[in-house]
Amino acid sequence: MDIKIQETNPTRRSVTVTVPAATVAAAEKEVVKGFSREAALPGFRPGKAPEAVVRLKYGKQIADEVSQRLLSQGYERIQQEKSFTIYTVADVQKEAGSGADAVFRYEVDVVPDFKTPDWKSVQIPIETIAVTDADLDQQLKKILEQRARYEKTEDAAAKGDYVRIGYVGTVAGQLVSELDAEAKSFGSAESTWEEAGAEGAAVAVPAIAQAVIGLKAGATATTEYVFPATHEREALRGKTVVYAITASEVRRKELPQVDEAFCKAVGVKDAADLREQLRKGIEGSKQQAAETARREKAVEALLAGLDFPLPESAVLSVAQGLFYQYAEMRLRSGSKPEDLETQRDDILAEAKKAAALRVRAQFVLSRIAEELKLEVSREELGSAIMQAAQASQTQPEKLVKDRQRLAELRRDALLNKALDAVLAGGIAA
């Protein structure tokens, strides 16, 4: 089996494997025998059909299996090369024919060559965790607000109150609905709740949210809003809309008292027990955040000043997953779905940059794991599977059957062990 290697770039090899005609013929003969044994052809007992008949009936399947066998043999031959280590096969082109040599061209991404950083010198101290009274008060406030009730009030609406209103918008006396039949909440609403003083992308007309401050039930108000030139409704861009508002009801947030009934509802004995449980929860969250930050700092220290070429396939694979995460982050930050297409190149560039850092860290940690001869035990892999199943709300059995996902979990567990070793060897005195 002849092999020729051409370096396309530092992380890509174009490998041509030539399989001699005799080897091709032997493989074909073995495959034909297998088909003959299993073939059920009319007029012939199982395994007794002539080879010519079998070839006529199963010619394509025979050719495909022969090619697959030779492809696998070629890949095994490439794996024996000492000059590089395969990361992944990016592409395969094949030329095969009975009675002739078979030529396979593999485009192979390889593990890059780099010097292992001095990971034993990495020192990332363990952060001291403290839970303050302010932390407890803030967390308690969140719990109380989750159980808050909005009670009807005759008072004027203050910021944060909810006001039931109806409104109609006009432009120079003409109804917005006449200018733009699809304007919807930008034009009018018969009855809707508005948070007094609310801000942000979720507020359709900011001027209305501000105008309801100070209104009582039955009161009216008028306000104006100039729509930006980039607004989603083309008919309203740059237009000044006058809104006539009528309030019909005001509701104010009332937080519950931390009394016996409240403590019983949240499963604690009393207010002191509630604060203690909150303290434990906050402490756990802070410790987890601190450990995550410490691990990120350790990776940054490992990669500091380290630059080596990365397989394009590795970066693109990670970047594809990050692309959707970053797109979702932009949506949560106020971007509209239609904006994402124009931002696509920026999001992809951002994803590739982050992916490159992640892939470089994977190679470095893999090298450290190899040098330390680290392995993932069955128990450790099982724990990783359970954590992944819980995080993705997937049955563990489903993850076990997914070979690719299982390999990723094993790899990540090994990389985490390597990072543990870095942190254990680099704790500041």
C-alpha cells in the first residue's frame, strides 16, 4: 500500500493512498463470497448461486462495500504515520475499479505541533467567599417579589405600578391605524396593562409608560412620541404621534410579610431559618462562580503568549455552536430577529474568535492529560453523563447511545481532570 503526503498548511495534510490491484481483487473476492453466502436468489439454494449471478444482482452493493473496506484500510495506514497525528478527516475522494489500483485521497486535519506551557508555574489562588447582610437582603427581596400581589389602589400611579389603560394614537389628526393597518400596539389599544415608568426594548411606546405616572383610575392624559427613523414600522418612521390615554384601574405591588404563614409556605421554621437557608444557597452559588472564574483564569494563564495554528475544522465545529448562543444573547439584549441577518458576519467573527481560544485550550489540556497519563474512570464518565442529562433534561440512556456525544463527554471529563491537575499544582502558598 503506497502512501504520499503533501502538506497543505501546518494543520492540513493531503494524503494519497494507492491500494495495489491485487489487494483490491482480494478484497472484492472476499466481499463477493460474503454476498454469495447470504444471497437468496430465485432458482438457487442459499450459497449456491453462481458468482456471475451474484455480481449482476448485487453489483452496486458489492462495489460500495469493497470501497468502504479499502477506505478503512487506507485510514488505518495513515494512522500509522509518525510525522503527524490525525485530528479528523475533512474529506475523502476515491477512484476505484476492478482489475486496477484503487486510489484514495484523504484531506486530513492534524493535531498542531506546539510546546507544552509550564503549567506547574500557574498560580491561581482560591478566592475567599463571604456572604453579607446585603446579599441576604437582596435575595430575600427577590423571593418576596416573586410572591408579590398587585392590589387595587385609588392612589395615583407611581413608578412600578401597573395601570390598565386604553389609548388611541393620531398623526396630525389622522388615526395611526389609517396610516398603517398593521401598527397594532403602536397605534391603539382598547384595554392593556402598562407598567408606569417602564423602560427598555419590551416597551412599545416609551412615552405612554412615562405618561401613566400620576394617573388615577378614570383620569386621562395626552402625550407625544417621535418614532425613530429606524423604527420597524416604515409608515411611522420620523412621525410624531399624539396619544390620548384613559386609565381605568391602578394596581400596586404589595410584598408579603415574613410571618409564620410565609415561612411555612416556603418550607422554613422562622425568619432566622429562612436567612440561614438563603445564606447557604448564596454561599454555594458564590463558590461555584468563584471556581468557574478560577478555572477560566487558569486557562488564560496557560494560553498566555501561546500561539500555534489550529485545524480549521475544529474551530468551525465549535464556532457553529457558539454562533447560535451569541445570536440568542443578542435577541435577549433587544435585537430583533430580522436584524440578525445583517449582523451575521459580526456574530460569526465573534464566535470564531471565542472558538479559537476554546480549541487551543483543548489541545493544551489534552497534551497535559497525555503527559500525566490521565484517564477517565467509568464512575467519572457516569457522573458526567448524569450531569449532562440533567442540564439538557435528557434521559441518560439517550446520551449513552449517542456515540459522538459520549465521546465529547469523555473528552471534556479528561480535559477537566487535566485542568484540576494544573490548579492543584499551582495553588499559591
